[in-house]
Amino acid sequence: MVTIKDVARAAGVSVATVSRVYNSSAPVRQDTRDRVRAVAEQLGYSPHGAARSLITSRTHTLGVLLPDLYGEFFSEVIRGVDGAAQRAGYHLLVSSLRGESHGLEAALRSMRGRVDGLIVMSPDLDAGAAGRSLPSGFPVVLLNGPPSDAAYASLVVANAEGAQAMVAHLAGLGHRRIALVGGAARNYDAEERRRGYRQGLGEAGLPWRPDYEVAGDFSEESGHAAALRLLSLPEPPTAIFAANDCMAIGALSACRDHGRKVPDDVAVAGFDDIPMARYVDPPLTSVHVDISALGARATERLLDALRAPANRDLRRETLPTTLVVRRSCGALTPTPMREIP
Amino acid sequence: MVTIKDVARAAGVSVATVSRVYNSSAPVRQDTRDRVRAVAEQLGYSPHGAARSLITSRTHTLGVLLPDLYGEFFSEVIRGVDGAAQRAGYHLLVSSLRGESHGLEAALRSMRGRVDGLIVMSPDLDAGAAGRSLPSGFPVVLLNGPPSDAAYASLVVANAEGAQAMVAHLAGLGHRRIALVGGAARNYDAEERRRGYRQGLGEAGLPWRPDYEVAGDFSEESGHAAALRLLSLPEPPTAIFAANDCMAIGALSACRDHGRKVPDDVAVAGFDDIPMARYVDPPLTSVHVDISALGARATERLLDALRAPANRDLRRETLPTTLVVRRSCGALTPTPMREIP
DNA sequence: CGAGCGCATGTAATCGTTTACATCCTGACA
DNA sequence: TGTCAGGATGTAAACGATTACATGCGCTCG
């Protein structure tokens, strides 16, 4: 491996000069600069990241900790983060937790000295304790986490507001029996969406019924099963609102299996508006969340914190959601028109 | 930041002893070992990665270079890689190329000294030149790349064989007018799948027709547009085979828009078998590729190369694909409950 | 013409580890 | 009792960069 010394020797200068050429940290005469560059090029030199970060204590790397790497949601988050990081010349150290509870602490530890800051997505409600394993004052941005006492910058999507808007929309279409397929247990997003659902019912003057709130775990299978249970009730709902799109898609196939037409017999709606949502049949009404923007915004806040460690911005920022109405809720009917009052 | 020195001082030992406790590189008496561990724990010490890798010249990090981070395909690859890497105690430095052609070289350079090895996914046909920017003998595993003269370990999926099997299946169902929606231009996977398609036609004794081969770019939009074009032909195909699932899903919605029933009027099939494939309506017949296994296998080969740099295994390995028949091709008629998962 | 300034460059300390080598100590054995 | 083996520990030199400080040189200006 060719080092800065090799380049210095070959170019007939000192290592300091080579370093200065690469960092523009001090003026270097044009001709020496050219000579160094040429020699470096020819030798195939590029500075050694570890050595660099040892002395500068900057790694130019951001850590990204995700609960899992499954599905479009996470690939979108990473995409957003990667874009913003790349623009700023930062690398990404990605890791998933895969359910290990002590994993968060272990992962945080093993990243020490490897990253300048962290983006942590921990929707798990009791993950707050994890913060202790990183030095206080370490730049961190929390994604979709519960409001914690710990003083971290955090970013959440407007879960409750989105869910509430969806219920209002369904109620506005005349639905009076609106059911919820809930998200994973002990998941902050899931709880907030449920809260929004209940609040929406209240504002529409609809009663909350325990049998209309069934549990899911964000997977298609669970959405399928939950919808089947709802449709088999003595008084089945006329609208099914799933806490994410995967479950909504599961619900759609459950409706088919159960012989119910969507949206004629029953309306279905989801949450997240993943790219696939518009391609299922019927296209899925959902609450749009700009996931990659979420990742990008988190990255920007982290980079801000790195640039100006002094004035730390620890606010909790909420990303708005928007209602996307497609055919699955019956608001827009296909060519054979069928009005809903 | 607490360093090894602080721990050594607080525990009343030398830095060497602390280091030995952490690396088990030499025997340390049980009681000193315990004392060091306790002190370290209490001080919140964990070894500094950069310093460590500077002296050992091992980073315990793998670089993953992907053309883009969009869609389920890439999230699955990363998931597979992450799983295998985590099991071996390795970190992941992920980066996308986002289309910059010189990006590959730049990315490779900027990863020097930060990773022990690389997994590079470069389906671009003329990316072969990139190899020059990394020191020869550097451990690399190529994913889904064209067979290159460069001596790299590589991994591909059985694109041509899968496509051929799909065409054979469709022909076996009686289809004689089978069209292809091709993948992105200058993409190796796309070319191989096209080759398999043509070969399949030949073996089934069907003529190759230029108007039945329309270009796409792997996106839903392009699949939608391509299918519309096919359906508007004077003699439209009875089966549409898209070079990936996203385009197939686009084709499904195009068929709906065009008033053609799938699979009664036209059969549709895809490639990749992404998780969503079984949830669209009708469920999509596809060529199954175990994408996360692809990532995991690539990682294992890379780790092998790291463990035994001497006997380098530079073979080109092909991952088999399997045909997954669902309703969209008409092989399984209505009875909706009876799908192949 | 000499003082002094500032540009270009070199020298060497430093970052936090690992590890070869040196040292010390304890106990077994002749 | 002296020797020696070998386990436990310490000392200090790397690793490859950055950077404060020192140095040398050509100018300008009083």
C-alpha cells in the first residue's frame, strides 16, 4: 500500500507538503502542487481514511441504525439518507438491529470512533434506555421514536394527524362503521396511528368499538388475517383502515378471498403510500409519507449538528403527511360511476 | 473521549494489559482481567476503531457499492449482506452510485483504507474499466456483472435460464404470441433475460418478432407504457413477459386501463419475484430469485477471501432461479384461494 | 542596505491502538 | 540453593496521516 511518505519521497518534497496539497490547508506553489498530484496519480495513492480520522477525529461517516432492513420503507429511508450524505461528502455505515434488544447498545458501542454522528430509528417504545451507551453530547438524530426525556434531536411523521385525516375522509364518504387494523405491538408509529384513528372517530361523532380494532404487525399476512376476522363479524365494518400499506394490501386480498368487492362492498385504506400502493388493484387510498425526505431531513439535521456543535438544535420536528385518495376507498369510482352521498 | 490510557491508569495497569484483555492476544490473570473490565465498563470505554485499524490494517468493514438504492431489490440485497456480515462481526459501508459514471472510481477511492473488501454491483456493461482504481489483489466480489476479463470473484443469477423457463412455460400453456418488455439499456441482467427469451422462443418453435420486443427501463411507468404499446399492435401478443416485476405490475395496470382481463385476455409474467408479487391482483407469475441469498452468498465469499487471501477463489458462481406460477399467467384458473405462495 | 514580512517548505509531535521485546516473579527441579 | 521455564506485565516502536512550529528565502520599504 502506497503511503504519503512514498509520494513525498517520489516527488522530492516532505510529507507535510503532500498533505497540504490534499487538504489545501496551506498555500503550495503551483508547480510543486502539480508535481505532487502527478506522482500521486501515477503511484495510485489515496489517503488512508483511518489514519486521517485518527488525527482529525473526524471520520466523515454517519452511522445509520435501523430496526430491520425489510421492505420498501427502509430502502427509501436509506435512499434519502444516502443522497444527503453523499452530497456532503459523507459515508454511510449501515446496520440493522434484527430484533436483538441488547443489540442497540452493542451496535452503538461498536460504532464508536467509526462515525461522526448517528441516525437511529427506534420505534420500539422501551428503547429509550439505549442512549446511555453513547457519550453524552454525541450527535444523534432519532427517527420515529417516542418522545423521550433524553435530549436528542428527533424527527417524526405526523402519524396521528394523518390517521385522523383518513378517518375524517372515510366518515365524509358516509362510512359509519370504520375499523382499524393496528400496527405492531409496542411500536410508536402504531400507537400514534391508533390514537389518530380514535380521535378521528370522536370528531366524526362515531362510537369507538373494541371489536373494530384488531391487532396486526405491519406484515401482509397479518393484514390479511385481520381483515378476514373483521369481515366475519356479525356486523362487519364498511371501511377498513390499515396502519400501513402492506397490511392494507393483505386486507385487499382478504376481501377478494371473502368475496367482497373493493370499494363497492368495503372500503380499504392504508398508511405510508409506498410506491406499490398505486399499482395494486384497486389503487390504494393511503396517507402519504415522504419517506426518503424523512431520511434526507434527518441527515441534514445531523450534518448541521456536526458543523456547529455549539448551538445544538434538539427540537422534535414533525413531517407532515398528506391524504392520497385513490379508488380503494370508493371516493373515485371507475368509469361505471356510482355516487356516494 | 476515554482512551485506553485512561482505563490503564484507572485500573493500575499498563495499556498493553488493557489491550490484551480486549483482544485475548496474551494471557492475563483473571483478577486483573476482571478489574480492567470493570473499570472500562464504569468509564464507558470502548476501543477506537480508527486507531485499531490503523495498526492492524483491518477495518472489519465491508464496502457495498450499488448502482442505486431504489426498490425492494436493493433493500433485499442489503438485508442479505447485512445478515452475513453481522454474523461475522463486520460492519457495512454502503454507497450508491446514482448514475455518475466516474462515480464508481471516486467511490472506490474514497473507500480506500476504510474497508477490508468490496461487494460491487455493477450491471452496467461498460463498467469493467473501474477495476483499475483499486489495488490489484484487493478482495472484491462482483454482483450481477458482465463476465469481465478482470480476475474478480463474481456472482450472477441464472437470468437466461429463468427467462427461458418462463417462455417455455407460457408456450406450454398454448401461447404462441409472447412479447417481451425488456430491461434497462446497457444492463447485463436485461441482456441476459432477453437472450433467454429469444432462446426460449426458438426452442418452442416460435418465431422472433421485432415488434414483440419493446424496451423498458425496469420502472413501473416503463412497463405500463410498453404494455400499452404492445396491446395496441394490429396483432397483439397473448402473453407479456416483463424483464422484472415492477414492469410486470405496470403492465398489469396497463391491461386494466386497456380493458383487457388478466389472465383471460392476456397473460402477464415478471422476473425477480419481489415480495409484492403475490399481493397484486391477479398474483403475478414470476421467476423467483432469492435476492437476499444473493447478498448473503456474496458476503460469505468475500469473507472467505479475507480469511484466506492465499487461495483466492475467483470463480463465477451462478445462483439458480425457479419458476413461480401464480394466476397472472392463466395456468391456475380462478379458485382464488388456491394460489401457490 | 538592513530590518522585517510573508510565502513556501521542512521537522517532529501527535492521535489511540497493537505488539515485539524486555523485565520481573514464582515455583519446579536438580 | 541455584537455575531455568514460563506466565504476567511493562516499555516503546510502529501504523499513516495532520499540523504547530521552525526555517530559509526573496522582497519591499524606510
